[in-house]
Amino acid sequence: MSYVVEASHLVKSFGSVHAVSDVTFSVERGEIFGLLGPNGAGKTTTIRMILDLFKPDSGTVSILSGPMSEEKKSRIGYMPEERGLYQDIQLEKCLLYLASLKGMSVADARSRTQFYLERLELAQHKKKKVKELSRGMQQKAQIINTIVHGPELIIVDEPFSGLDPVNTQIVKEIMYELREQGTTIIMSTHMMHQVEELCDRILLIDDGRNVIYGPLDQIRRRYSGHAVLVQVQGEMPPITGVHSITKENGALLMTLVDDVSPQDILTQLVGQNMVIEQFEIATPNLDEIFIRTIRDKEVG
Amino acid sequence: MSKIWLIARHHFQKETRKKSFLFILLSMPFFLLFSIGLGILFESLANDRMNVGYVDPGAFLRQTTLDDADEDIQLIAFPDEEKARLALDGNEIKAYYLLPADYPESIEIDLVYRDESDGRATSLMRRLVKLNLLAGQSPEVADRLMFGADVTVFATDANREYPEGGPEAGLFLPIIVALVFGFLTMTTSGYMLQVMVEEKENRTMEIVISSVSPSQMMSGKIVGALGIAFVQLTVWACFFLIGLWVSRSVMDVAWLQEVKPVYLDLVKVAAVALPAYLFMAAIMTLIGATLVDTQEAEQVGPLAFLVILIPLFLIVPIAANPNGALAVILTLVPVTSVLTVALRSIFIVVPTWQVLASCFISLVSAGIAVWLAGKAFRLSLLRYGQRIKLSELLSRHSSKSLSAS
């Protein structure tokens, strides 16, 4: 397997504060990888160690097949959470300058910047100073700055922050396209529904340690409860082996008693000649997994 | 294109396109113009033409003109005091001198005036009397008695010589160079501090060092600042030279004619100034990396100017012993070196080894400051909004946790 990023047992402390205690993960080429965690979990510190902004106290990082080098910086796009652009200069000049630092020629930088300015509907604002743009526009400008040089690896911190639904969709489309082109994306965010929609694999960290790590579908299955979601035509007949029933989006969420399987419920429904419109194993969404995991950890 | 150059060009263009830069650029020539104008005004006021009378019934003053006499003073002879008094009352003359008929014996002259004379007329009268008293002496004796001995002071321990009256105006030129350096450093310091703090505040630095190394970023900023300083210096020098030429050659300002630059002193001050400037730029980058907000940065710029002026506050001990320990130490310390070398140059020829040592110390210190700035910058990334202490910068722990730039 070709890993773009391999972080092994990263540890980082600032004085008495343990920002990252033990984080290990790998990011595969061409995937969108979600880095999740509550505030102060150590996500940003982990990203900064990956980018070699500072060294870990212990542990190792391999990025694009080895340690970070100056040459590799041009193959990486990084967007920190909030701000990060020169406020006092024109948007276009700011983007062209930062693109030139990534090793782009003036002509390439100009044409690709123009392309993305149009794509993200910022072309008419390119002569405005960055500080004159709205928060959402600045966020889109940050995204352009991150991807304009066609990096192999993109690391984005809260990419959808401040974006309206239309722009969120545009950015998502761009991320899908980049993934199709083989670009690897590491995304740190709190927006779980975006993670569910975009990410192939995730790492949830809390208190600077791995909590959940792996492919998203496997994680959801792992966390699925002993329950089924059922929707039938007409009124639901009495079913045995059900612990409790709650309504969820028009369907009924049946939590089963321990020795009853979903197959037993299905057999009962078919046996009573019910027309079944929906029958599925209930899997929790990422929000629920996130909250449950963090709470369980706190209780533990 | 080198990334250092790209960063330098960016900062150069960003700063030189500001209105405030144009204001600073033109403020110095306007100040110069104002100073020269003031000088010309004072000179023209001092050179007021005036008529002065004299009454010489004994006909002592046989020779009534001097070769180098002040052309603005017109001496008018009156046959008697009554007529001189009438002329004074009628404002035809400012004053009149009354030589008694037995002047050679009495050697007393009365001066009658309405408003106090400015001294030029009395000086002229003294010299005229002296000239007439010396009539009949050999030209050598007369010349010596008229003009006195031609003494040149030569200080063997200082390797400097100047006329009896003290240092010539040209010897003070290095101080002007040093003050320009101070002004330049103050503006650069303000700029560097502001850039560093702003980029930290809006986290642009984090973006930049995901593209370049911290040392490349710091070096680019310093080279950019050097470029800005070069433009300022060039423009100021052009205005200065044009002003000097106009004043000396076109307007014929007398005191400027006497200014003779000592080029070796100027070269020495310039040689010390360049690395000292680099050091100041680097140290401001370091301070900028440790500060939290732009308000703090605005306070540090003028403080840098005050530190540069320390030798001026110590001018008495430096002048008393320009080769003493204090003067030598201040020459070797990067921030005080430029003004100290300029001040010492008035009294002595500053030894070349001290100039070279000062350059070396400034350059090494600048290198250390850039290195520390890189560390401070990385530490500041860990702790946005918190000030960084010097002890943290120098501690082994911080160096261990930060990657080499």
C-alpha cells in the first residue's frame, strides 16, 4: 500500500500540557481522510507536526515517502483554520504571490488563479483588498490558495467554515474532482455530515490519542446498535422480541432484545403479510458515534 | 527565482507603494530644504548692509581699506563730530567712531551708537587701526602681527590634526551620516516589527512557512527591508547632493563653502553602518516574532532610535577620552557603533581594526538574531497571542522541540 502520510506514535507537549500523547495513522494515496476530534484534542498540533512546522517530542512522520523537505513543500497545499491571507493587498496579488512561493511560474499562476477565481465566483472581486471580502469569500480565497499549484497532498482545517450551502457544494465538487485526479486530502473538521459524505477513512482523536481509526463504513457497522429501521404500509402489527420502539424520520426504530436477530423480525413481518417499504439495520451517524465515543471515554 | 528574492520583492513592493513610504521618503529632503533655507535666512540677516562713520581729526587712519574687509560695511569719514552726529540722528549711519587727535598717545577710541552695533564694524575698525599702527614695519612682521601665528594642533595619540580654532565643519559630516542611519533604522524597525506582528496575527506566516523555510522567510524580509532602505538612502543622497550643489555653487552660501568632507571618516562610518543596519533589522525581526500585537510593535520602533542615540548622551566622556575603554566598547557594540565612530571621528582617526571588529561583531550578531527569530517564530506558532520570553528562546527544551530551519 502506498501511503502519502505515515504518522507513528506522535507525542508533543508544550511545557506541562500534553497536546498529543500518542497518535498513529496512515493516509492512502488518493483518499479523503478525515481527522476528527473535539476542541483541544490535538488535531492542529498533529497537522503541524505532519507539516514539520515543529518537531514531535517523539514519534516519526513520513510525508510523500520520507521526511519533510523544502522541495516537498511545493507538492503540498495547506489551509489553516481561519484567515491566513495578507489583508492589505489585492486578492489576485495575494494569491499570485503565495502561488509563486509554491514554485509556480508567473504565467501558470496567473491562468490557474483566474480559473479558480471564476470557478469559485470570486473573479469580479479579484482587485479588492482581502480585508474587503466577506468571511465566506476569504474562505474561498484560502481554498484557491491551497489548491492552485496542483498539490499531491492537501491538508485543510475546517474547509467549509463560513461557506453557504451553494459554495459548500462547489468546494465539495472540487474535492471530489481532486480525489478523482489522485490528490490526497486530509480534512480536519467538526462538520460530521461533511465527513460522512466526503471521507473514505477517518481518525478520531481525543486527549491527543487515537480513539477511532479506519474506513468509515466499517466504523459505522462497528458502532451499529442491535436495532432495525422498519417502515410498512398500514399500521405496524405487534412484534415480539422488541425492547423499545421510537419514531425516526417516518420509520420505526426497533431496539431488539438480546437473543432476537433482525432476521427474526423480518420473518415475523413477512409472516403477517405486511408490505415492507423499508427494512434496514440501524447504523448510527458519525455525530452519534462521535458523541457516544467521547462520552464513553469520559465516563470510563 | 529564489524564494528569498520573491519574499524580498513582495515586501519591497508592498511597502514602497504605501503613501506613508512616500511621506517618509520626502520628509528628509523637505527637512534638508528647510534647514538650508533657515541657514540662508540667518546669513542674509547677518549680512545686513550698514554704514558706519568715523571722525579722525588727527588724520591717523591713512589707510582706510582692507583687502579682506566685509563688503557690507561702508566706512564713511566725517570732518567733525557734529556732522557725524547729524548723520547718526538722520539714520544715515548706524554708529560712528571718534578717534581723538592724539590717538597714538591716548590709544582710546569712542564709539557712539543709537542701537547696539553687531560687532562687525568694531572688528573692522580694530583691524584698520592695527594696520595703520603697523605702517612702516616689514611685510613679514606686519603680517604676523595682523593675523597671529598659524598653529596646527596635532594629537599624537589620536593621529588627527586640525587648526587652532578646533575641528572643521567637514569633520562633523559623519554625524549627519550616523543620524540618517538612525532615522533609517527607526523607519525600518517600525516596518519590520509591524510586518512580523501582522503576519503572526493573521496567520499568514503559517501559510508562508508551509512553502518556504523560516530562515528563507526571515532572510527575504530582511533583504526586502534593505531594498527599502537603499531606495530611501539613494533618494535622500540625491536630494542632499543637489541641495549642496545649489547652495554652494548657485546660491553661494558662505559657510557651506568651508565644509570639506573627510572621506576616510565617511567610509568608516558607512562601513560600520551597513552591518549594524543588518543587525538592527534582524533584531527587530526577532522582537517582532516575540510580540503579540501591533500596538506593542509601534512602541518599540522609536525605542530603537533612542538606543542608537546612546553615544550622544555619553558625548562628554567620549570627547574627553576618544580612545578610552567606553568609546572602544561602544564602537564594538552593534547598536551604538555607528554614532560612536562618527563622534570619535571628530577628535581622532578611529583605528581600522576597531572598524573591522565592529563590522564582524555586527554581522555575527545579525546571524544569531536571525536564528533566534526563527526559533521565536516557531514558538509563537505554538502559542498564538502569548508573549515569548528570552529565557524560553535560549532554553534547550525549546530548541529540542523546534525543528532546524
